[in-house]
Amino acid sequence: DKEKIALMLQRANILMQLDSLERALDDYNNILSKEPSNSGALFFRASIYSDMNEFEKAKEDYLKLLTLEPQNNNVKLGLAMLYKNEGKYNESMILLNILIESVPDRAEFYIARSSVERIMGQTELALMDVEKAIELEPENSNHYTLQSILLERLGKKEAAKQSRFKAAKYKNR
């Protein structure tokens, strides 16, 4: 019954926030046994599977979600991060490029792409994406922290120091 499923979904979301992944997973599995195309349960189960390195199960859920909601960018982002975690960097980059082209004003897409570029050793590209994220969200202290790390890697000590200063300034607001 709809009400029971809604309550189970709420409980599972709370359990997930409390890092009780196994218990949350039980709830999502229970919901999906009753409502196989419950997109909320599918999305969070995919996320848990991804965190538990159960990549095939996560991919199955993300792909099912994409057939249900082909325009859902959060699903595409989840799948891109899954590919990153699997070490499939090209697949991840392709998806992230598509996301950025279709929605160029979401900072989290640039941050996600920068995380793949960092792993691939493309520090300058990663820095460019972080700078774009800063342009979109100029008061996000995490972006400046990331920028300082990348500048440090590139040997730009003074610029890195400036970024750390900005990160501290926005963190304390």
C-alpha cells in the first residue's frame, strides 16, 4: 500500500544518512519487491551498491532508472561517478561532457569532471573545471580548497595560498 511504501522510503533515507547502509538496503529491496519501478528506491539503492563496490548491481539500477527517466541528470551523474569508481574514465568523461553541454550552469558537474581529470593526471583541465565551478558558485568554500590543492600540485604556491584564504573566508560565513 502506497502509504506504507512512502514511510519505508523515508526510513530508508534516514538510515542512509545515518550510514546504516545494510538496513537502508533492506528497506529499498523491500520497496522494490512491491514497486519494481519506484525511482527513489532505485536511485538510492544504486548509490548504496556503488558505495559498496557492487558495480554491476548499481549499474543495473541506474540503467533501469534511465529507461524510466531518460532526462534525469542526477541519474546520469550517478552513473558517471559509478564509471569513475570502476576505473572506466572514458565512459565517465563522455557522460559528464554530455551533462555539462546540456546543463552548463551546474557547478557539481564541473567538480565531478574535475575529479576524473585529477585521477587521469590532467591537473590543468581539472583546475579549469574547478574555476568554472567557482564562477558558478563563488561562495562555496570547498571549491577554493580544491583549487588550492590543484594550484599547489602545479607549483603555484602563492595562488594556492590565496585560494586557501578564500576557502577559510567563505567557510566562516
